[in-house]
Amino acid sequence: MQLPTIDPAASISRTQLRVRFCETDLMGIVHHANYLAYFEEGRVDWLRKRGITYAEWAARGIHLPVVEAQTRYRSPLAFDDVFELETRLSELRSHSLRFDYRATRGGVLLAEASTRLACVGETHKLSRIPEAFAAVLLSAEPSR
């Protein structure tokens, strides 16, 4: 199967987030593990902006667990910092997809990351991404 072509302009969404106190460590910076929660929030928002939610997919028996995550930390975040998370669908395969992330604040790169998600059914066995879902994944945010 040939991989679908992803339109770079359509594959990006941006989410503004604020650091909560409970996300910081003894040094007063965001604990590295909390970035995974930010990336999840970025993915959820990315889908929502395309008219679908994880809950709707799960109700139809489609689940997308993270099976791989990679992060490179560049500059710290602290309590109450506001930052922008860019989430981009970078790869869509028959049974998995990949998102890339860039967290920035005032033009400063804070972190770069990627996650791979597998498509599984109710029994947690790998399954093909349904065509209707792939169409959503390849769509752009509606114009505002």
C-alpha cells in the first residue's frame, strides 16, 4: 500500500497552553514527563479542530495508543508560562500514524518531539485505520 500524501499546510494545528504549578519540579521547571501530557492535549485538540474526538473513535471501537515517543528538550518552561504547541500529522500508514510537535514561547524553541500511535480494536489487536478515519486525518482545520 502506498502511503497517502499529507498536505503540510493542512496537517498543522496550534494550541496555546499554560503551565500549572503541579507540573513543575523542585527546580521550578516543568518536569520532563509532563510534556507527554502536553503532546496528548495537542493531539486531542488537533482532532477536535477537524470535527472528531477520541471519545467518538473509541465509541466506534477504534483506539490509538501511543507505542513510541521521542522528545528533545531545548529550553525550560516554568509555572504560569504560556506557550504554543504546534502539532503536525507527519505520517499516516495503514495501521499507524505519527505526530510531530514543536513547543515554543516567544519564538524560543522549548522542545521537539514525535509520537507514533497504533490503530487497535476493542481486543487491542492491531487493525487497519478505516478509510473514513484516514479522511479525517488528512483533512485541514476548517477556516474560521
